Amino acid sequence: MWRVLWTLVARAARGPRSPRSCTRQGSGAPAPGSGATIFALSSGQGRCGIAVIRTSGPSSGHALRSLTAPRDLPPARSACLRLLSHPRSGEPLDHALVLWFPGPQSFTGEDCAEFHVHGGPAVVSGVLQALETEAQRRQALRQLDGELGHLCHGWAKTLTKALAHVEAYIDFGEDDNLEEGVLEQADSQVRELELALSAHLRDARRGQRLRSGAHVVVAGPPNAGKSSLVNVLSRKPVSIVSPEPGTTRDVLETPVDLAGFPALLSDTAGLREGVGPVEQEGVRRARERLEQADLILAVLDASDLGSPSSCNFLDTVVAPPGAGSPSENSRRLLLVLNKSDLLPPGGPDPRPDLPPHLLLSCLTGEGLDGLLEALRKELAEVCGDPSTGPPLLTRARHQHHLQGCLDALRHYKQTKDLALAAEALRLARGHLGRITGGGGTEEVLDIIFRDFCVGK
């Protein structure tokens, strides 16, 4: 594993290349506003007294907070001594100097953070691994192996062949040197490519979530154990836990690694009516977060399912009127019945008419493994599973050029003029060339001379 990580650093350092989300990069900075957050060992390989690890991108602040929790961000451009801890296990990693450079006053124009750690390989490895989730690591390795490049090269080959056939028909169609069905074959190839690009671009949002983290919102009525669940999942005391209802009055957010996937975990105020203005503002913000969530963890007190607040939450959030089966466009929700330790042992289901749910005790940890497995399955759908299926689009540049290619192909279908159709294919091939390279006139001529009896 160590050798693989250093290979990523070495390859990125060979020259200026486009940054890969959550992979090791050299000193080359990404374009401001690219949306990706990258990190790297910037002080070179090998043993040294002090090693410097830098991050750049919109999630740099989250990375700094997660490793130095519960402390706030240090003053901008000032060195502070902080204890670095693993965001999941809470295990101490190192005492380090940390610096915060908010964009645009930074090396890259983006938010940046620096960690000046002791230079032993074990310390450096521990900090680097704490910044990277397992799913992001698999996706980075797939991109390193060039799977997206192989896919785009296949599309480019198909598109170049279609362009060559259209060009051949324009130049030699009247010489009876072309077989019948040349244009029909090009049209068929373009249709197949259009479908493939459309399907891949539909997954672009999942790639963005894999890069930046899925938004997971913990919601429920007061005293259901939401803050306890947030603390259990983040493995650190993010939220105050108290038997007093309404303790959480604002949205508390923390970046976490959930079952190997990056996530932004939000603890929200208990949903209830008839409270004071401050708590009511917290309830309003909680409902707002529910609308923005990629995944909702709906938490209820397993020993208090008949209360008005629990019933209202079930009716309005868990199973609102008209709700159907989950789909790509509908929100995802896991119903968690907390405080299962308060139920009589071996007793019946606390409420048989409930939707599918998971029993959990944040106090004893019973049911946590089942919850993590359910989270893994849901987040694999939300973020995409890097170990299966086509490689995900995690970079805005790739998405931009693939969308441009798709738009040009749609223009090709609409135009009746062959010259304009060929120009649309050239434009589409140019967009793919921004990713794969190639696509020059020589490639088109080679296909024309290979496939048709012209120039011989």
C-alpha cells in the first residue's frame, strides 16, 4: 500500500497534470474553482525532520477541522501547534504545526491547509491515510490505471470512424467507390455513442459526491438519540448529549468516513412544534437540511414510538402521503430505532406496522454493524461504487468536455446538411480530444483509405 501511495506522488510530480480528486499530487496547482480537493506530501520523499503535507480545494477547511477536532480553524496565515487525531478512531497521530490559508490569498487561489508533521514514514503515512477514504482511494487507483481514459479512447475511436465515413461520403459519394449504407452506419454509431455518453453523464452527480462527500442528515423528534448517533458514527464528541429535549438548536456538521465513503454528517434540531423562537429557527434549519440531504438517517426512540412527536415524524418525514418506492430522483432514507436496550429482551417488534427499519443502541453498540452495512449499500448508490461499473466522473473538466461532445452529437442528429453534420462530428471529436488527445486529420484519412477503395 505504501508503495502504491508513493507511486501516485511520483507520477503526479513528473510534470503538470490535471489534478485528480483526493489523490496525491505534485506541486502543480489546480485551476481555481475546479471544485476538487487534493492533498500531497509537498516536502519530498524519505526520512526527514519535518514533513509538510498540503491540501488545496473547498474541503481543506473540513480536512483541517476533522484532524484537529474539536478546535476551530487557526487564524489565517498563522502557525498553531495542534494535536492531530484520526477523524474516525480518534487515535492521536502527531503534534504538528498547522496553517490555514483561506482563498483567494493562498498559493493556488483556493482554500489551503498545511500540516507540518514529524518526518517519520509512519507519521506521514498515518496523516495521509486519515485524509483519504477507502472509496476515494479505489477511485483514485482506477483513474491512475487509466480506466476512464480507456473508455474515452473507445468513444473517440468510434467517433473518428463515424466522422471518416461522413467525410468519405461527402468527397467520394458520387464516384460509386463507396459501399451502400455508409451514412446509415455512421448514424448508428453516433446513436450508440450518444446513449453511452448520456448514461455516463447521469452518473456525474455521483462522482461529485464521491469527491466532496455525500450529505447525510440525522433527523428525528427530540430525545430520540440523534446526537448520540452522530457521536458514534464520527467517533468523537461532535454534539452535546443531554436528556433535556431541545439541546441541539442549530445544525452541527462534521466530515466523516462512513463505511468507506466520504460524507458530511449533519446533526439537526429535534422536529417539534410549539417551542421558543431560537429552537424554532433550529427546526426550520433542520427541515431545510432535509430537503438538501443525499441520505436521511431518521432516528426514533424505540421505547417511545407512540408519542405524538414520533407519530408526527413518521407521518411527515418517514412515510409522507404519496411517497412511493425509492428511485434515483427520490430521497433516500434509513429508519433507525435507537435505544433498543430499553426494550424487553426477546419481546415482539415494537411496532409491526413500521416501514423497514434497523434496531440500534448507541449506548451498548448493538446493531451498529448492521447500520454500517446499510449505510455502505446506500452510499454506494448515492456516490457510486468505485470497485464496480464504469469509472465515475469526479472532475468538472471531464464532465464539461463530455457534455460538449454530447451536445455536438445531438446537433449532428438535427442537421440535414452533410457539411454541417461533419462539422458537428469534428466538434464532438475535439471535445473528446481534450481528454484523450489525438483526433487529427491524419487519423480520419487513415480510416478513409483503409475502409474504402479510394486513392489506391
